[in-house]
Amino acid sequence: MNRDYFIYTYIWLDGYTPEPNLRGKDKIIKGEKTLKELPMWAFDGSSTRQAKGHFSDCLLRPVKIIPDPARKRTFLVFCEVLNPDGTPHLSNTRVLLAKQDNKNNWFGLEQEYVFIKNGRPFGFPLEKNKFPKPQGEYYCGVGAENIAGRDIMEKHTELCLQAGIPLSGTNAEVLLGQWEFQLFGQHGAVDTADFLWLTRYLLIRTAESYGISVSFHPKPLTRGDWNGSGLHTNFSTSKMRQGGKTGGKELLAKIYKTFKKNHKLHVTHYGSDNHLRLTGKHETQSIHRFSTGVSDRGASIRIPLSTDKDQKGYLEDRRPAANGDPYKILLVVSRSLKEAKAW
């Protein structure tokens, strides 16, 4: 390729429901561009459930750019979808979150996922009526009998770090072939959610190169004694981190009360089929009940030991499903925090 030209992969969310899919296409442009210098681009919305065939163009507005370490002279460009007149498309959930964003709020997202091969979790016997040994030794495990897909996970992690994505950790999870990465955003909800979508994109594309699929379904296996997959959402505001009279015990109590009041609203934004996961078993609380608990992974809101001890810090919402749209999740979390006067 002529060294004067660069590849910009425009990435967006389609119009499928209840959760969107990631889409992407490459634009070759002369010169290395900043985000502000990148042009708008169009795509066929009739092929993504975002327009009708007789008037099919939708617009892509670049909102974040990172290098693509898997390919030379290439950048990943995350985009918002707009209507032809420049207004936000109905599928654009990002624009709703932007109206409720506070740059001083911190979010940590724990994304669980399962590698899939031939329709089954990677590492499972191919025969549908056969299963590996029960859960117990897979979580943070080591050894070929306990781990499946470590090479894919490690390659993905390295690509994310090279791209500047703020990952804070990874680990094997409770189900064989299930993994988790943690992403920590310190610049508000929109920035964190943007990075999560880009991290998911790199994960799916990395697994693709191995002939492996990625499942974000909250309950990949509905038969048997197997854990589901969540998107545990940690959050704090400047008041919560400060503690004392401004953000101590009384503020935390208000947050618990507000989240309990809004429980039904929250779970409607936390991903589809989540009722299959939130059963009260496998480190979950029932979808029909709200609870808080210190160091309790069976609670709706887990209160970390440090937060309970100091009466300041962060909280973990364990209800969101792995397939949830982070824009929708962080929207209701941000709204409830604002209602509780936590920011």
C-alpha cells in the first residue's frame, strides 16, 4: 500500500433488538487524521435494520479513535449513527447517556463472556449429552483440564493494551471456556461505554481469527449447574469517594434506597434473557428481589469490604447481563445516582 494512505475502520451499532450487533467497514484515506479531521460516512441502513430500502442511507459520525494494533497503518473509529438530516437515529442510545453524563463519575465494568465452538462452550465435549467435570476448578484455574481459550484471551488483552484501552485485569471464570476482562473508566459514563464496545469488537474479531465465536448471552447453558455471564457494574461519584459529611453513611443509604425503588426500571435496561441468569442461584439475586450485602455476591448490590469499613468508595451492581448495552446500563445507574443526589 502507498505509505501516504491509512485504513480507518468505522464501527457502529446496528438496529437489531433487543441488543445491537457491532458492524464495521474500512475507509482508506490519504494521511493520518485526528478524530476531528475524519469525515462523516454513510452506510446502507436497510441491511442493518436502521432504514428502508427506498431511503436507505444512514450517517456515521466518528466519536472515538484508537490505533488498531492487529493491522498496520490502521485505526478503529467508533461512530454514532445519525439520520440523513443529522439527527440521532432511534438506535443511537449513546446520545441519551451523553445528556446524563458526569465526567467525575467513575465506572468499572466486568465483562464476562464465553468462547463458543460448534455450538458449545469451548473446551466442552462435542457430544451434546456429554459434559466436562462440574464447576469448581475452572475459576482462575490453570492446566489444560481447567482452561480453554487462554491464548485467545491473552492475544485480545495485548491488543487492547497496545490500543490504549483502559483494561485493569482479566481472569478465567467459573464455567469452562468462560472468561472476564475488567475495564476501568475515570472520565464519565460515555467514555467508559465507548471503550467497552471497542473492547468487545476487538474480542470478537480476535476470536474470529481462531474460528471461535463469542457469546455474551446471560445464560449460555440453561441445563445443569452452570454459572451465567454478567456485566457487573462498579460505580462511584466524587461524593462517594470523598465520604464524610458529604458522601458518607447517609449518602450510601440514600443510594441503596433509590436503587431499590428503581429496581424494576433498572433490570429492564440490563440486557435481555436476564431472568434466566438472575435466579437467586449461581452468585445472583433473584430478578424479582432487590438486596444489598457486604461482600455478598448473591446480592443485587455488593458492598465492598473497604466501602463498608470506611463508609466511602464504590459499589458493585451485579444485576446487569453480559449482553447488556452499556449506554442503557450506565444511563439508569447515572439517573439513580443523580436522583439520590450522589452527584
